[in-house]
Amino acid sequence: MMERDVPLPAQETQPSANHAVALGRQGENLWRYRINVILPFVVAGLIIAPLAWFRKSIEVELDLRITRIAFDIAPGTNEGIFGSLPLRSLRIVNFDRVALGPGATEAGKTPADGSDRPNQWQSISLSGKPVVQSTSEFAAATLYDVALDSLSIKDGSRITIEWSDENPSIVKVRVGGRPLSGRATGGRELMLTCQYCALGAGDEHAEPFWVRSTSASPHVIGFGGRGTTSTLGLELAPGAKLSEQGIGIRGSLDFTTLDGRQRRVSTLTGDGGTVSLPELKKDNIRLAATDLLLVDRIERFSLKSIEIDKGLHVRLYGVAGRLEMGPAGFTKEFQPSILEWLFASKGWLVYPNALILAATTAMAILRKLRFIPEK
């Protein structure tokens, strides 16, 4: 009698349905585990990367010795600049008018023998107060032995202050953009020279000529600039010190000048200067006399002080959105990334908690959108 082949039970020849389900769940759990482990790092990276890339504005404190500085004056700080400054002479280039105040007026020509002052004077009869008016954009007037009481500059004007070791007692102040005005005081006898100008309704004088005004009381002089650019030459009296503070600045700072090849070169001089970044709590950055310094996109910036001391000694403080410095051709940015600023300001104490909160929030959103299976 032949034996028949008996087939094996189905559960012994292929995996059971329960076993397949178990394997599927195991793979699903493994996938979920990987997602849960990797996702926080992905979220943290997405948050950290922009913070490490983008740079932020930074507080800057500058202590510099320079020969030139240019800046735009901020609104509200344009009255009374360079007040109470004794001068041997005040030269105004491209002026509109100079009002001398009441007094007996005389005119004289520049002596041919090279003398400093005219030897002969001619009395001039004027109706009203004597006023010297410009007749050309090249007009220049120089007042002698006066004190600059105030200089008023309109909003939107750009100021350039220059010093040269060739004339260490003279500071040039150029005001561009808007006309300037100012006031000065002199003694009972006031003298000035003028070129390309006229006294009252008189004839134009293309050659320099002298004006002398004598009064019973000290002269009060008012003057104004012509057009959009005027230059003042301030020759300091012996012992006088240029000391100004609290001038508001906006826009950008310029510490450069053009050389003979029309290239921008640094005007840092002497010991150069230092740059301090209080928020980063780092040591002061030293600048050499030939280093370039670029300060742009400034906010709440002010010229804390300016003095003449073998150049212009300036101190400035404010917030800069762009800060570059270093040798010409090798400057680098010094404003920090947001991440660097957070660590420097101890923001890292709060940052881990923010990362955890962001990661858990992201995972909750992904679960809600069913990108991650619910447990």
C-alpha cells in the first residue's frame, strides 16, 4: 500500500500573518526612532545657520588721531557748533554776505611794499550797517582777531574737518549740501580782507582789498554761506584749543583722503587709534597709521569730543551696521554674527531652551500634519 504525500501545514511553510505585521511595526518604529533622533538636529541646524551667517549692528567706540574726518550731521545738533573759539583769523570761502555791525567804515588797498596792513585808509559813507557782499563763487573774506561764537548748519549737510602739519594752527571746516550761517564777535576795531566782493553798493573788487570798521562797542558779525558748499579756515589764537563735543552724526564716517593718484588712503596719523567693541567684551583693536577704517550704516552716533593735538584727536561712540578695518587691500569685517553676539552677551544661557522649544514645536506640527506617525 503506497503512502500518500501529506502537505505540511501552511503555518510551517511561510511566515505567519502575525509575524509579518510584527516586522512591519518594527520597521515603522525604527523609522520613527530615526526621525525623532535626527529631526531636533535638523531643526537646530536650520535655526543656527542663519544666525551664524547674518551679521548685526554693533556698538563701537573710536579713539583716533587723524588729519581728516567727514560725516553727515544729524538733526537737532546743528546749532552752536564750534562756539566761543578765539581766532587770529576766520577765512570764509564762497560766502554770501558778511554784516559788520554799526561803525565808521574805511577801505584800503593791499600795500605794494609787502606790508601786512594798508598805510592809507579812505573813509566810506554807507547808508545803514556796512555789509560785504560776494560777487562770485570764488569770493573769500578774512576776519582778523575775532571769536567764533556759533556756527549753524542745516540738516542734511555734510561736514569735513581737515588739519595739516604744514599749518598746524589752522583747521579747515567744509560744509556741503546746504548753506551755512554763523556769528562772530570782534573788538572795537575790526579788520577784514576781501576778494571778489563789494562793500555795500560799491564796485566789485576782484583784487584783495581791506575794510576797517571802528565802533564804540565790540562788533557783532553775522555771516552766511553761498550756494551748497562753503569752507571756513579757523586760525586759532595762541593758547586757544579747539574742543567740541556732542555733535550728532548719521549716515557714514569717512577717515580717508585722495592721494596724487586719486586713490583713497587713510588719514590716521601718529599712534593711529583704537576701536572698542563693548558688546563683545574683547580687547581694544589697535589701528596703525596706515590702516583703513570704514564705519557705515550708523545709528545714534555722536562725536563725543574733537581736539587739536598733533592732528585731530577725535572720540566717537554709536552703533554701526558695517565696520571694516585693516591694511589697504586686506580689510575685514568686524561686526559679529548674531550667533557670536549671543554667546558674547551670554545669550547662550537662553539659547538652548529656545532650541528645545523650537524643536518640540516643529515635531508637534509635523505630527499634526501626519508627517510623523502618532505613537
